Amino acid sequence: MSAWTLDIILQDKYIIKKAISRGGFGKTYLAQDIRLKRLVVIKTLNEEQQKKSSHNNIQQKFIQEAEALAKCQHPYIVQIYDIFEQDGIEAIVMEHIDGHELELYVKEYNGYLSETEALRYIDQIGQALECVHENGLLHRDVKPSNILLRKRTQEAVLIDFGLAREFESGKLKTMTGMKTEGYAPIEQYEYEERKLITLIDVVNVKPGHYTDVYGLAATLYTLLTQRIPLPSYSLADSGYPLPPPQQYNDKISNRVNAAILQAMQILPENRPQTIREFRDLLGLLNQPVINIPLQTPQINLDNAESIKILSPQFEIPIPVKPQPMKIPKFEIPVPPQPKFQSFTENLGKIETKGLLSLFTGDRQLLLDMIAIPGGKFLMGSSDNDHQATSYEKPQHEVIVSPFYMGKYPVTQLQWQKVASLPKVKIDLDPKPSYFKGKNLPVEQVSWLDAQEFCARLSKATGKKYRLPSEAEWEYACRAKTTTRYYFGDSITTDLANYDGRYGQTTEVGKFRPNAFGLYDMHGNVWEWCEDTWHQNYINAPTYSRDSTGQGNIALLRGGSWINDASCCRSAFPARLLRDNRFNRCGFRVVLSLRN
């Protein structure tokens, strides 16, 4: 056998859709499970391995590791579904993860991850590795590109176990070319390579649990700094210590900084010997950041300002002690009042097939639209702001026409109602959100989904709803302020939901509004804007509704429940592919004064 071709049927059960990748040992295919109607991944040994005289031994090891991995039933480990033989070649059928590489997510992110978010992923992968080690396996290549984030839940999944890498007796478990510099500890280098290193003590050390500890710590290093650590052999040869991650990110806590440095020691005996020890150093055993379903008390409907809901219970996936709402005193400049009036769109009166029973009685769906007066403002950040990125410069004047903007981000109840309207271009999931609650902002919706929402709402109401331009969003957020946030140059979690303090999204309207009367402009969920991504504001448009370019990368503003304070600033732009869905991304709608 050389390679399976497109549309070939295997075992009367799997149909090959395409070849995904080819490595030094294996070949990977995307296939369709005909009976269960799901996508799967099929791995085999590649042609070079099939031709070797030791092929039978290699294949036996390949299957033994697959059988061991199949015993690792864990939500954060890619699952083995089946093992079969076709044309004399053993094949492994694995779970297909619909998600994004953690490496790509970090690269597309504007700035490194917050410590809270990074530790969430590290804790999940740490638990996965503990399960792997308990079953007598090593991963041997832990790095951001071998971690996927599920689109629906944003949970991390460990992939690519490098099956059959260790196939010759007496050889190291991870062969040359199968390690990744920066994430591979010194014991993963070949014997001959290590003899060239002056640190002779490690020449005869074999990989162990501490090998994956190193890779996991190096992964955390990258998530918090956006830097790949210096190669272990380079550090060993030079005698220089690893630059501490705090050198590149002063927001890293002393505890996490020390834990990373300890886990990335050159000598294996100086590292934590198990993943659990490393998780303990990070403080994850006493304060887990894994997802644990809980139930919240019922919401008092009498306090709802405008959005009435029917089923006020929802799930919180992280145990977080309720925080008392302390509203600090601060002064907000009063902007000029618009000459046109705010209004409320009653979504409850829109007839939708099959959903009328959900919205009976006096519990109406109200979409409050705030009148935003036109004016001029300085968009972006000045050179004097040390928190500003190059994406926010140069600061420039923009003219904004009057418009209406949603008082709150679109809620899950509002989304469900509009998603039931007739399709315009694409299908919409009526309940896409990870955090459940009808008065919580909708999330896990893409830019394309938000566009479809606007199209359906526009068709049903006769008005032209849309996403705000980036300039409109910043102008509305600032509400005539010039500080980093609309309440000043600093922020606390009593003023907004950010930095993981509340463990999830919070109900819309829980924090103080700005002078225009808009809520949740800082934190809670990122909000999609109409514009495409730009590198800076050089030659930026003067008018708020002018296009800022073409491309498949869209802009978001406002930060989210998991991001740090700098991401929540009025001027900070973020970017994602238009079809990306995350549990921190939502939107609010706007309406031009003249339709």
C-alpha cells in the first residue's frame, strides 16, 4: 500500500475525504464515518515506515500505543474510536476535533493571554497528561500547536501523541526531528547530540514524566509571553539561565513565574517530577480553573430593567463566589443630548413560527436602542499612553454622524428570538452560548453569525440594523471622555467584568453605564465591529462609516470577562477570523439615523 486515495471506502465504514498531513512516521487522513455520520481522523504508518525491514515491530508498537491511548478516556484527550487493518496496514480511527490550534489562537491574539486564561488551558492539559502518565505513556511533544480548543466549549484538547516514535530497542523515546526546540528538554536530544553539550550530567538521562512537565511549562511560558523559550541545549551549553517570563510580561504573578522556571530546569531531577507537582506549584490544586457545572439562584425578574425572561436558571461552569457590587464614585462628563429620541424595538411582537409559545403574556422582548448624538472625537491612543499598542496609532480626528446603538450587548433570549426568523443567508444556532442564561450576552457567535442576525432583524422590522463601525463603537464607548476607560484611566472589577474575576459572563446591565447610557462597553464580551482588521491608523478614514479595508479578519472591541484590563480600554482593537466563535465574543447592533 502507498496511500489511500480520495473517496476510497475502508472496512465498509469509513470514506476518505482528504489527506491532512504527513510526518516522519505517520500519515493522517480526514474521513467520514458512514454509519455514525461523523468526521473522524485516521492515522497509519507512512510509506517509509512500511518499507523498513523492522516494519512488523514498528507496526506492533504503533498498535500497542494506540491501545494504551484508547484507555485514556478523558475530556481533554483526543479519543481513539477504532483500530483496524486494511491492505496489511494497521490504522487508528480517532476523534475529529472541530476547533482551533492554541498556537494560532495566541498568534492571532492582540497581546499574550491573561494569566487566568492561560492557567485554565494549562490545568486542563495537565489533567490530560496525568491520565496519560497513569496509563504508562508519555506525550513527548507538548506544545501549543498540539493543543486544540473546541469551538463549542473552548476546552483544551491534547492531540498528536506521536504514536510509534519509539520503535528501536535502546533508542531514546523521542527521535531527532520529532522534538520541538524551545519545548523539548535536554533528555529528548539524541545521545550523540548531548555529548556535545558541556553539561555531562544529562547524557544518560532518559525521558520520563518530567519531560512532559518541561513541555507543559514551556507552553505556559509561550501563552503568557508570546515567545518561544530558548532551546534547552543552548541554555545547557552556554550556562545561562532561562530568561524569566516576567521579563516579557510584568503581569505574571511571582508564583507562576517561579513555577515555570522550576519546571524548565535543565537537570530533570531539579524539576517537579510529576504533572501534579507542577500543577500544585501553580496553585491549581487548591484553586481549580477547570469547568465545574453549578446552578445559580433564581434571578429576580422584578429587577429586570427591560429584558424580561421566562426561565431564570442557568449554569455557571466555574465555581466563583458571588462578588458584592460596590459602585465607586466617579464623575462622568455629560455629553450634549441628541435631538432625536431613543426607542425600544419590541421583539416579542415579531411573529416567529414555532416560538410564539415562548413569548406569551406580558413578558416582552425589548431591544433598547440609545440615541447617540453626532460629533467629532480623537480616535485611538496618544503616544503618551504606555499601554497603547501600534494598532491604536496615530491618534486622529473622526467625524461621527448620529446613530442608534443597543443599550446592551445582544442577549441570549434576543438571539433565540431572532434566530427563529426566516433564514437570509446562513443558518443560526438558536442556543450557541457556552454560558447559559437568557439575560446573559450571547457568545460563541461569529462575525458572519452577527451579520445574519442583523439581516433577519432588518427584514422583520423594516429597519436596517447592522454592526457598528469601529469608529462608532469607540465614539459611543468614550461618550466624550478622553481617558482609557469611560470612567477614568484605571479600572476595577467593581466597574466591569474582566480578568476572570467573575468566572464567566455576567447579566447585561449589572455595572454602571457611560454618559450615553450604554452598558457593558468594557469587558463581559468582545463586540464584533463591521470593519476589517488594520495594522494601524495611518491614512485612516475621517468619517465613521467609511470602510477600513478588505479581508477575512474582523475587528472586535471592548475586551471580555477573561481578558486583562489593557484589553478593555476604549481604544484597544482585537482581531479574529470572521468565522471564529469563542465564549468571549458577542455583539450589539446599531441603526443609522436615516434608513
